[in-house]
Amino acid sequence: MNLILQGLAWIFTPSHWVTSVGNVSISTRIGEHFYYTGVSLLVTVLIAVPIGLAIGHTGKGRGIAIVLSNASRALPTLGLLAVLILGVGIGLLPVAIVLVILGIPPLLAGVYSGLESVDRQTIDAARAMGMTELQILVKVEIPLGFELIFGGFRAATLQIIATVTLAAYYSLGGLGHYLVFGLAQNDYPQMVAGAILVIVLALAVDGILAVIQRFVVPGVSRGTTRQRRTARGGAIPPVAQSRTLIKEGQ
Amino acid sequence: MIEFRNVTKQFPDGTVAVDGFSLVIPSRQFTVFVGSSGCGKTTILRMINRMVEPTSGQVLIDDHDVATGDAVRLRRSIGYVMQQSGLLPHRRVIDNVATVPYLTGVSKKKGRQEAFGLLRTVGLDESLAYRYPAQLSGGQQQRVGVARALAVDPNILLMDEPFGAVDPLVRAELQTELLRLQRDLDKTVVFVTHDIDEAFLLGQHVVIFQKGGIIAQQGSPAEILANPASDFVASFIGADRGKRRLRVSDIAADNGELLLVDGNGHPAGVIETDDPRLGAGTGPKSRSVSNKTDQAGDA
Ligand SMILES: Nc1ncnc2c1ncn2[C@@H]1O[C@H](COP(=O)(O)OP(=O)(O)OP(=O)(O)O)[C@@H](O)[C@H]1O
Ligand SMILES: [Mg+2]
């Protein structure tokens, strides 16, 4: 408890919010954190969404996707980062690669299971009406599977935000800096401050996404609570993700 | 005219649903496919709009092989109603009805305007237009399904057990309205059911199927009833159980009407006595019978 108070005190120390010689402000660190998260998330989306849509729409390749996803989850993140840095050198690239590898499985699973959750009869009827495959995807499958797709996006976002802390091990900044630097200096308040900042950031982002989700999900879910609940049940629970976050943050 | 020429369908798992099937479906008539579950009715029906592609053989619409054109365009030109209405749950009723017009580039305003007309055609109140499908009863959803199928004014309307999931009263109502629609709209309707009474009620041309997509008999209801082609047909239409053999009961109803019973002695209805063949003098009760029917006729 005392340590948490000290951590909070560290955060609310005005000088920590100003960049000066030998000190980078907290807001800059948050900016770095967001930057790494944003870039990685973008690449994750560009890779996982098209593949997930293809798997979900055709029903093919699901097995391979599951095997690869599980394999990538088993990779030791820190070790992978070390290998990549040896390979391509220090910089944003190896960090982004690791983050993308972490972000793809939850998003991919969200996208294809979102499409798979759509009633086959509805899709069959849409096809029989004369929709093209693309129209079925855009007008039927994506809107109806959106809840799960967006759930996958939230999970990937949390996973990435939590793991960006690793960048600091290679002096790339981000909020992980306080964890690594604090540890090296035996400065526990600073470490706790870093952990608190990462957690607050992750929860805030997830909260914003939750609000967005409420507003963009198509009318039907607002009309019937039953569908909303079943869709939730299948999503990757955000709680499990925030646990990883705390674990990684230590 | 829709023609099947020696059509075979083997599904990827090896099931041969239809083997060497040939049939001509007349234009602007109500044709009903009837047969027990799994005999291939749906498979055959869905070959018309290419939702099922035959393994071999041809399906022709007005002498034009459906396989040569674009499947999407073909489907947009044919109305299709299925058992579970298959409406898009995230779109309002009115937009469901306008689904195909929207696909072909009709504006939302115009699409909705025409959809309102169609809702009236199928007997739905305009107040339901802005609901979502889940907020309608099963019978109402089926009506929306019919309205949607009619939205492009198709020449052909395919209906796969459209009234299978609604209660008997609503079904009777929907059947009556469908008959009216068919008379008014003059379309080629192909209707699938496994209810022989529904088949005889609706169909001008009835095709009775046996397992494996084999035609047991086809013809008008009168032809089939008068001359079942085989024991299978006789059994299917209930002739062998005496269901179709009606006679006047020895016991008259309390109010004096002539009661008809089937071969098993179950009451089937009362008799209309306008027909001179049944004329007066059939017994002491004949007067009260004609009185009754006169009243019924006035009502
Ligand atoms: N996609 C499929 N893959 C494999 N077999 C199929 C497929 N669709 C239908 N069948 C088989 O083909 C046969 C005919 O099926 P079909 O659906 O045409 O019957 P049906 O007459 O419409 O039956 P019902 O009255 O129950 O709707 C059945 O034996 C069925 O199991
Ligand atoms: Mg069927």
C-alpha cells in the first residue's frame, strides 16, 4: 500500500512531467507508448483482418490458423525480441514485429469466429437473393459478426499495449522505461509508477473501445439482448488480458 | 417454362440426391413438389436458381440453360422464399423487402416506397415496416419473406416449405392469400411441401416425389385423386386409408345437415345441396338441409 502511494506520488511529481536534461517527461513516454501501439496495431489489423475474413467466409484454413496462433502464443516474447534485435538491429522494427506476432492471434480468432457466428440460413438466403460473395461479406457477415470481430480487436489492443513495455529493455522508451530503469536503480516508487501508468493507460483505452463498441454495433443487438449476450460469451474475456498485462508489467 | 433434362446431383460427401431427373414445369402455373422428407425436393428446387449446381444434366428456363449465364443475375431475377424466413436480422422490415432493389442500385427512398406497396400486397400493416425481423411473429416474417421475393417482380417464384413453421390457422390464411396473389400476379410458382393437402389446395400441377428424386406421379390434383398411378401414390395421398373416399353418413347431424364421412367413418364435412344430382327427396331431412345451405350461402 505504501509503495502504491509512493508510486502515485512519483507520478504526481510535477518535474516528472517536464522534459529536461537527463529526463524525459511522462507525457513523452506515453506518446512513445501510443506510437508503438498504434503502428503495431495497424500492421496487425492489415494482416489479421483480411486473413480472418477469408477464413471466416470460406470456412477454409481454420485449422492452420489455430495451429499457427497457438505456436506463436508459445513463443517466449522476450527471447524472440532478443533474436530479432540480433538479426535486424535495435529499433522500432524488431519491437513492432514482436507486437504484431502477439496481436495477430486474438484479432484473427475474433474475425473468423465473428463470421462463423453468423447464422448459415441468413447467409444462404442472402446468396439466394443474388448477393455477390463480397456483398455477403460486407453487408451480412461483417455487420452480424461485428461484436466478436471488435472483441478480437480489443483483445489485440490490450495485448499490444501491455507488451510495448518490452521496448524499454532495449532503451526504446515507452512506459516500460520506468520499470526497467527503476529496477536497475532499485527505485521502487518509479517502478510502481510505471506499472500504474501502463495499467491505467490500458484500462482507459479498453474503456474507450467499449464505449465505441456500444455505438457502432448494428441495430439488431440494441434491439435484442439475447444476441448481444451470446456474442459476448464467445469473445476473449478482457479480464484475462489485463492479467497478462500485470504479469508483463512486473 | 422450366425444364430439367436428365439432371443428377451428387454431393461432395457422395450422397446422390437426384439421379437422371427430368421434368417440365409449365409457365404461369402453380406447381407443387410434394414428397416425404429427404426425397430431394429442395435440391431440385435450388437447381433452378443455381443454389445447387447439378453434377450433370441441364436446367433450362424458357429454353435457356441457366448454367451459361451469371448466377448472381439469375438469382436476382427469381424470387425465393424459404422455411425460416431468412431475413437479415440487422435490417428493418422495410429494408429487408427492398434488399434486391438496393443491390441493383435503386435508391433508398424509391426502394422503401415500393416496399411499402409490397407490404400491403402481402397483407402486412405499415406500422411494422420499421421493426426488426426478430420483433415479428413467424407468420409475419413469412409474409415479409414473400414481399421480399416479389420485390423485383420476378417471373418465377420458388417457395420451399414457406408455411412449414406457422400454426395451422395462420397457414390456412397464408395459403388463401398466396392463391389470390398467384391469380393476381400470374407468376410461375414452384412450391415445395410435404403436406399433401396443401399440395392439392394450392397446386394446379402437382408432382409427387419418391426417395431419390423419382417422380411417382404428376398431374392436376383431380387427375391424381381420380387415378393414383401406384400403391405408393395411393398411400401418399391417403386413398388407401379411405381418407379420400367420402360418403354420406347414415347418422345425420342434429341440425339435420347431411354429414360426410371418410372411409374410416371420421366426419369430413357437410354437403352443399345446390347440386341437382343430390336434388330434393333424398329423405325426410332434405328440406332442412337445403334451408341450412341457403343460410350458409347468404352468410
Ligand atoms: N449439402 C448436402 N450435402 C450432402 N447431402 C445433402 C446435402 N443437401 C442435401 N443432401 C441429401 O440429399 C438428399 C435430398 O435432400 P433434400 O434437402 O433435397 O430433401 P427434401 O426433399 O427437401 O427434404 P425435406 O422435406 O426434409 O426438406 C437427402 O438425402 C439429404 O441428406
Ligand atoms: Mg427441403
